[in-house]
Amino acid sequence: MPGFELFGDAERQELQDVLDNGVLMRYGFDGMRKGHWKAKTLEEALQATMNVKHAQLVSSGTVAVTVALAAAGIGAGDEVIMPTFTFVASFEAIMMLGAIPILVDVDDTLTIDPKAVEAAISSKTKAIMPVHMCGSMANLDALQTICKEHDLLLIEDSSQATGATYNGKPLGSIGDIGCLSLDFVKIITAGEGGAVLTNNDKYHINADNYSDHGHDHIGQDRGAETHPIMGYNFRISELHAAVGLAQLRRLDEFVAIQNKNYSIIRGALSQIPEVTFRKVPEGGVESYSFLSFFLPDLETSRKVIQVFKENGIDACWNYYDNNWHYIRKWNHLKELKTLYPLSAEVKAGLKYLETRTFEQSDHYIGRNISCLIKLSWTEEDVIERSKKMVKSITSVLK
Ligand SMILES: *Cc1c(COP(=O)(O)O)cnc(C)c1O
């Protein structure tokens, strides 16, 4: 997945443009920049690539989720339904705004289960936030139906699925707001960065103002801009945007490389009857950043990961014991370890985490192995790797 595997002259040239004129700030300094607007140009390119009316760049994917929620007016005491399998950023972003993350099970798509979502809706629910983990998506048709029925917002975290599509539309362009990450390990990277995508004019203006201290960005003179709202500094720099711009132009190329490598490995693993693959909802096309499959049980998955390591197969994970991505090890969340006091409402809202178990998630995450698909492999590397993977799995199964 990581775009950093293929940095080249294009990234260097875009960066050089910024260094040559010395304007590292994305707003203002019009005279000095000799026509170079990297963040603005990347936003326009994202709008075209992702087929959305507006793209607002921000300083990270985590910030993109925070800004998206804030732009939609989500705050104190509001509940946001999110999956148990994601990245810690999902609950961090929700809690930043004084809102309450309501965690629900994932299903065989490895993303949020629409049935679990329905069961979790309360009078405080404001939004559903599917997270398109490991290059594939939640059942967005089912989630959109639930959102319409209960008057909820759909906010897509597509940080790990840039380049994937659903019913022909790019992931991140389907909900009311979509979020992308451009961090150092994502399919296209800016080093650090994120984007808020929407077709809603009001949400876009909110995201634009909120991410730059509430500046309205109307007119030429930054000093004369007014502050319709209170905001924060969540800006991206021109240096980051420059790298992101060069990388975005290569998105199709990256997805094609991943598809080729993924298909070879999947073809090899398909010969093992005990291996089944993650479900991709009808109408979905993965970004092929990961190949995710299931083994018969947790024990087998753990052993296979061990044997993979012994045989030099890196970048494959069973997320059951992972403390970044799965609920089981999020003790800092369950024990409410914050630097600052939480409101009584948030504390009460999170009390369910002390006792709630997630058997369905454990069932799927326990049996799952997800392998990163790299861009830098040669065809021989991939074939060699496939053979070693088949041999490793078969040796554990017998
Ligand atoms: C990477 C990631 C984020 C956050 O992105 P950063 O840019 O690292 O802040 C959010 N959600 C998911 C699912 C991610 O993988």
C-alpha cells in the first residue's frame, strides 16, 4: 500500500517548487509564490479524482474525522456509531468534540455490521461512521437506508481505502462527508495530511473555516478576513501538499500494481479449501491494499502468523491482539485514561465499555489474517511469496 515505496522525480519537483519560492503556508503570500498553490491544486485534483464538489485538506486523517464531525455540527453528548475494528483515531476524533463513540460489531466484510448499527441507535445518535478497513468497504447501501430512516448522517472514514469504489463511486464520496488520510503509510502519502470530502456547501465552508482558526477566506487580504466561528489550526503545509499532489497523480498506477500483486496471491491461496476470503459487498471494488482472508479459528491464525514470520513473510497481521486497531486491547479507552477531566455525560456514555463484549467481532477478527500488498515487489517476489504462504498455511493445517 504505501506510496512512499515509489517516490520519484515528480515528488522531488513539486517539493522543489515550494522551496524555490519559500512559501510553506497554504494561504496568502500571493506575490511571493510565483503561481504555486500546492494545497489548493491538490484540493482541485482530489475533487476531480474523488468526484466530489469540495475537498478540504487538513493536517492529518485523524483531524479530517474531527473536522468532518464538527462541520456537521456533532458535539457534546452526541453519539456516533463506529466499528470495533478500526484505528484508535476513530474514537479519538469523536471524543475530541465531547461526543460519545458507540462501538458496534463488524461482520465478514471486516467493517461495521448494519444489523449491529440498527441495534445501537438511540435518541442521542447523530451519525454512523463506517471505516473502510484494509482497502474494502462496508455495505453502504444498507447503511444509507438506515441513515434515511433514522435521520442520521453517514460519515465515511476512507483512510485505508483511497482508490476503492462502490457502485462505481469512489469511497469517501458516498456519505454526507468522507475522510481520507495522507499519512506516511497510506496508499498515497503527503507525509502527514488528510482531506474532508463533501458535496454539501455548508459542510465545506464549515470545514474550511474550522481548520484555520475560523478564518472566512473571503478576499485577498488575510489580515482583513473575519471569523464567523471559533476554529483551530488544522492546516496542511505546502510542503506536505506538494508531495501529496505528485502522489495523487499516481493513484491509478498504484491501484493497478496492487491489483496485479493481490490477484496472484489470492489465486494461490484459493487452492486451500480451509481459506475463505473477506466478503466484499455487492457493487464494491477493493483498492487491493491488503489481501484479507479467514482461517478456521483463532488458534490456526496465530500459528500461521508465527510460521509466516519464520519463513520471512512480513506485513501480515492477525488483529485480534493488536492494540492500535481492535477493541480488545483498548484499555486506555475502557479505563478513560485522559489527561483532562471528561464531562459526566461522556463518562456515563462510555460506561457500557466496562462490560460489553463483542463476540461477533472476536469471531471474525480472531480468524482473520490481513496481508499488506506492496508496490515495490517484482513479479518474481510475488510468486515466491505466494508459494511460501501456501506452504506455511498448509503446514499449520495438517
Ligand atoms: C490512518 C488512519 C486514520 C488517521 O490517519 P492519520 O493521517 O494517521 O491521522 C484514521 N482512520 C483509519 C482507519 C486509518 O487507517
